[in-house]
Amino acid sequence: MRLRPAEPDDIPAIQAIYAHHVLTGLGTFEEVPPSPAEMAERCAAVVGRGLPWLVAEAGEVLGYAYAGPFRTRAAYRFTVEDSVYVAEAARGKGIGRRLLEAVIAECEAMGLRQMVGVIGDSGNAASIALHQALGFELRAIVPAVGWKFERWVDVVWMQRALGPGAAAPPEGPGIGGSV
């Protein structure tokens, strides 16, 4: 398996992986899978800001991860939010961990200072454990903020410092601007 930046030819596989999670899981609060064209636009917007969008592949795309802006206001320009999705058949093989480790490393190299994980469903043990294993700390569980599959769903907020985090002023421009 190798990790690499996403390419336009990866979009159908990325969309299929995400569509499965939209239709069957609580990790995302989307209820209708976006089209391949919409996924291509999302990927281009992230990459266009200089942020990482990576895929894991071994003959086919097994998963993907990226860091997007946490919020669009200028003061948030050193903070990103991660997203990680793995194909159902490839889950439990460490792919999500390798992807998130690589995204973290790229964000640290950019001089970013905080990464936030916003995890759908407080029962999402795998995602919570992954984030904890990579140094994220629980910041909050916000109960019943989503309604999906005919039930209320919590959001789990986790956070980790990148590089020196808040121990020193940031260097560089951050990711500024709006999405």
C-alpha cells in the first residue's frame, strides 16, 4: 500500500467510499451522497489552499484523508479539521491511521498549529480510538445535534496540537481566506 496525493482519476473511488459512509454510517451527517463532480470540487478546494488530500492505494483506492479549514474567519488560519474515510472492505487494517498520520505530518510541515477532529456519533469507537492513539484529546461531546437514521446523534470534538501548538507564536501565513 502506498499513500499519495489524490488525483482527478481517484474521484470516482473517493466518491464511492464516501457515499457508502453517507448511506450507512453516522461518521458524516450528510444524508445524500454528493456526486463525483461535487467531490471533485471539494477536493480541488482543499488542494487549492495548499492543504493535503491523500489516498491510500494498493491497485485501488482503499481510503482517503484530508485536512480542511476549521473555520473561514482569519483568526482560525492555523487550525484545520481532519477527515478520514476507509473503504468498508479495507477497514481494520491500519489504513486510516497511516492516512491520518500523513495528514498530520503535512500540516505540521506547513506550520499549522491545531487539528480538530469532529466525529459523528459518540458511539463511533473506531474513529475516537484512532484519534486518541494519534494524540487527540477529547474536548467535548455535544449531545443530540444531528438527526440521522431516525435517531438523534452526538458529535465528539477532539483536538491535538501540531508542532509547538500554542506554546509559541505561529510562523507563516496559515491558510487564510474563505472556502
